[in-house]
Amino acid sequence: MTIEESISKLKINLIRRRPFYGVILMKLNELRESDAIDIASTDGNTIFYNREYMESLTESERNFYLLHQLYHCIFMHPTRMVNKDSKVANIAADYLVNYYIDMEKEEFRRNQIMITPPKDALMVESQEDKDLLEKLSFEQLYEILYKNMKKQEQNKNIDDNSESNGEGKSGLGKNINYQNIKEDLIRPKNVQKTSSNMRRIIQESIITNKMQGNKSMGDMPGNLLRKIEDLIGTRLPWHKYLRRYLSNIASDDLCFDTPDKNHIYRELILPGPYEDENRLEDILFVIDTSGSISDDDLNNFMTQAYNICNDFNATGKVIFFDSIVQDIFDIDKDNFKKARPTGGEGTNVDSAFSYIRDKKLKYICAVVLTDGYFPRPNILIRNVIWCLTEDATTRNIEGYKGSKIIKM
């Protein structure tokens, strides 16, 4: 298998099976061949590789090196190494990236993406070291390793002085010859632009995957996702995910009525062009008013629906339902203010879906605000976004064709 075929196969597998990573890899610059590097490297914008070396590797070894560089990009190590000793920064980044990949190796394997780290990879073995890496940021680990390197320089005795790195009996940094480290991080020419671009790419990937309802977000270890979200500041409330998604529809290019055909072959449906750039037309808010919905949740539903419709000058309808359709009104500011949700009985979302189908309502998306406690829907409508309460169940809506799931 050629290098190009390996890269193409990895991209397709990631898009299909681990789309959070696939979307990010697709949005980076094309991978580039370079004889100036030993194996692989990145500046946070582009992943470079040495053709001769990569051709000597197996497919699983190539996958490791490419994913290793992708993780460096995601955690923005090239931009975070500025004003740091480059060798120590590379060691700290490699320890963390290899630990993260090791955390996910079984999930990659289940998704038919095989990875084999090289024998000289900086990996931690003890549970103590793993627990330590779990707690440390890149900057914190860098400081530990930097102090360790300085002790080695002062004493000129690597073996004796690398036994302690400020963290008890941890083996991190032990027996490392800092001067012989191969560096794979390249300082970008424009640090601020590179950092901002990666934040945008990661935000788009998180939102795209959550709106697509992809399981890959759930399969990712929660602590790893939190590290990414904390790093880029994108732990957004549910309504912000929805608002950003709807902003894309209203502003320039996203509508599921016209999917982007460029991605269909990857089994990834991304929204395509929307014609009207000035407003959101024909949005449905389908609001669960059954007895299991608390007053706080219902007020939250109504507030966010009102704000979204107000901000986007939206048109459409609001449908209240429990076991039956209780009330319907056209969207406008006055109607929203006067609206009094009615209901309180059991829940059957098919009552609302059958109304939408039978009345042949025109809409671009149907936002269903619910806790998910109802029988599995039998009626299929298009472009459903399930917005769920914090204690909601997804048991009967997972697998609903063409829908997306986000939680409040």
C-alpha cells in the first residue's frame, strides 16, 4: 500500500467511524511530503512526513505517526511551545499525546483503525504515571521535565538525577537524554492565527458531530473531551450549539434540504447551501408538555425558542404536545409572549409528527424539546433535532433516521 493510499484510507475510516477526528483532519492543510524531517512533524496547520521512512513502516505504524501528529494539532502543542525549550516541550507533548492515543487504542481497534507505536515511543507504564498525566496540563508537565533537565545539567549524571522529577517515584523523564530527542513540533510562523484556526476547526467538529448525533463523541473518553473543550473554551450550553447551527443555516451555507454531495460518498451528511441569507423561514418547535417535564425545563424551552426566533427573525410554528397535540401557534414575538403551554398527560411524539405529516407543514428543521420518555416513534419526518433535558433518555430516539441529538 502506498503512502497516499494509507493516508486516504485513514481519512475515510476516521470520517466514517471516528468523525470527530476525521472532520479535523479533513480541515487541516493537505499532508505534505518533506525530506527535511526524519519521520513526521506538524506546525499545527500541516502534517509533514518523510516518504522514505514512512514507506518502510506497516500500515498500523503509519497510522500511529499520523494520529500522533493529529493529536499534536488538536492540543495545539506547536503554538503552546512558544517561549519554551523546544526539546523539553517536545518530550512533554509526546508523553501526553501517546498517553491519549493509548487511552483510545481499543476504540480505534473496534473501528478497524489499527495502531502500533514504535518501540522508542515515550509511553508511561505504571498506573501512578498514568494518573499523573491525567492530572497534568502540557504546561505543568513541561515545568516538571524542565526542572529535571536542569538538575541533570547541574549534576552531569542522568541516571542519578532523573529518578526524581518533583512527583515522588514517578518515572516521567527518567533516563531521557534530552539532547538526543528528535523534535516533531514546528513553531508556526503566525502563532495567533494558527491557534485561532485550530480552535475554529475543533469547535466546528464538535458541533457537527453533536448535531449529527454521532456516537464517536460518546465513545471518546469523557476526560479527554473535557481537556479539549477546556483548552479551546467550547463547552457550550445546548442552546448555543443550536444557535450556532441555525446561524450557519441563516447566514451562508447550511440546509439539510440540499445536502453537500461532496461528502455523501463518505456516508457523512453535511448540510448544503441555503438560499435566503437574511432570515430563518419555516422552523418548527415541537415542545413536550407532558407530566414528566418540570416547570423549569418548560420555561427554559420557551425562553430559548423565543430568543432564537427573535434573533433570527424566524417564521414557523410552535406545537405543544403530550399524548396528543394540545396547541399550535404561528411564530411571532407577540404570540410567544402570550403562549400558555398546555398538557400534563402521558407522552406520544407521534401525535405531533402525524400532525406535521398530515398537514404537510413546510419546514427546514423540527426542533423537538423533550425528555425522551415516550414510545419509540413510528412516524418518520425529516431533519429532526432532539433537544433533551439533562436527565433525559435517548433509548427510543437513537437510530431515528436523519436526526441529531443534543442535551441541555
